[in-house]
Amino acid sequence: MKELTARQREVLEFIRAFCDRHGVPPTVREIGEKFHFTARAAFDHLRALERKGMLERRVTGKRASRTLVLPMQKGSRRTESPAGIPLLGRIAAGTPTTAVENHEDTIPLRPDWLGAGGQEVFALRVRGESMIDAHIVDGDLVLVRRQDSASAGDIVAAMVDGEATVKRFAREGGAIVLRPAHPTMKPIVVEPGRGDVRILGKVIGIMRQM
């Protein structure tokens, strides 16, 4: 293994600490913000760490992932079942779209990295820009922990009259409000008895492919 530069060691330690805290690797943007890099410079550091064997690309049954993750430590044991989080289709960050929960792929993250309840986590691919101020953009994968309730301020995957969306949850009086994180978009407000809202789960992480 080639020797790391001082900055590469700092980036690697940040990635390790971020994974320990959040259960998923940081995005290129988060690395750039931490070290005041451009996105290009952050990407170059990741590629250098990959070349030096400190990061690797996980392989699913279909193809190699473009997401760089920490390799398994020596002596650690893999779970007997295939490691990964199921990717269950797409969800709108914008106008709700018809939801089809089919298992499209497997995201190369071990559920035990996500702590208690990791087996209840699934991923959805985001379409639209309504959550851009929450750093969720078109094409991102959101990691969702299955639950049927939410607290004010939670970002949730929800079904509204049979269609799916990702928004920030709130209540106003008896109404459920699903707020976008976009300055020009309006919230979805569902008054009691005037629509069906079902919480699919809480968004607990974001993955951005490079």
C-alpha cells in the first residue's frame, strides 16, 4: 500500500468518523465543505484513497457500485445473508408520483452499519428538486427506516392518496403538512378527512453517486 499524504489521512479519518456516526459515507459535497475543497478536489482525494487501497467499490450482483466505501477490516465477519440495502424504486422530491415498490437493486451498505433497526432500512432514488435546500437533489439515494409515524421536522417518505413523495413532516392544527425544502415550491397540506397520508419511513441518510 502506498503511503498517504497528511491531507489524505485527514480525509480518510473524516470518512471513518462520518461512517461511525451516520452509518453511510459522506458525499463529495460534505467532504468539500469539511476541508474547504472544491468538489473536483474532493473527488481527486477519494480517487487517490481508492488507488492506495483505503477505499473500495462494493460489487452487487449486477454491477460494481460507483460509491466508494471503507473496506472491511481484517478479522471482521460478514453476515450470512448478502450485504446490502434494498433499492425499492423511485420517489419524488417534487410533485408526488405513483409509487411502485419493486426491488430494483441492492445498495452496498451493510445493515449493521446503521445500528439498531438496520434491517428495516431501504433505499429510494430521488426524482426532482423540491428538497434541494436539505441537500437532497435529483438522482440521490435516500436511506429510509421503515416506520409509520414521524415527529415535526423529520424528513419522511410518505404516500399521499396513493402517490409517493419525500418531504419534511409537520402538523398545523389537525392537518398534516409535507413541506418542500425549496424557496419557490408550496407544501402539501392534507386536512382531516380530505385525503389519505401514510408515512412509509424516516429518511436517515443520503447517498450521492460519483
